[in-house]
Amino acid sequence: MEEQHLKQIELLLTQSLNGIHLLFDREHIANILKIPTEELNLFEGHKIGRIQDLFNKLIENSTFSEKKVFLSSLDQESYELLLRAYFHIVDNTVLMASNYEH
């Protein structure tokens, strides 16, 4: 992965941590995340490899516009997997940055 691609993803994740989700529109986010990820066994078996592949393809797109075009080209299941994985990363980043411990 190129350094430039990693910096772009870091920027997008930083924006998402602030509640600004540039890659995904609110309607898709709300509709997909209505069902908790925990109920879907998202990170099991063949799904992990598929998520990694989708995320790598997303990152390989050089510009924000290319990333949006890539997302719009995905079938519903792939789009949902990628969105859920993305927000899983965002959620875990928030939890790791939190000083609150259970």
C-alpha cells in the first residue's frame, strides 16, 4: 500500500471520528447499521478475506472521486460489508482513544 493511500484513509477516518462521513451517505449508513454487526457474524470465515479485498480496492483508488465511483459500482452485499467494516474501524478507534474503562 502506498503512503499516499494510507494518508487518505487516515484523513477519511479522522473525519468520520468527528461525525463527518465523506465516503458514505447518511441514508445508507442508517439503513445498513439498523441491524447490529454483532448479529451478522461479519468477521467470520470467507467474509474476512472479502472485506480485506474490498478495503484494499477502495484504498487503491487514488482520489476521493475514484473511491466514490468504486463504492457506487459495488453490489449491495459488498457495499454493506465494506461500510460495516469501515464503521467497525471507526468505532474501535474511538474506543481505543477513550480514557474510559469498564
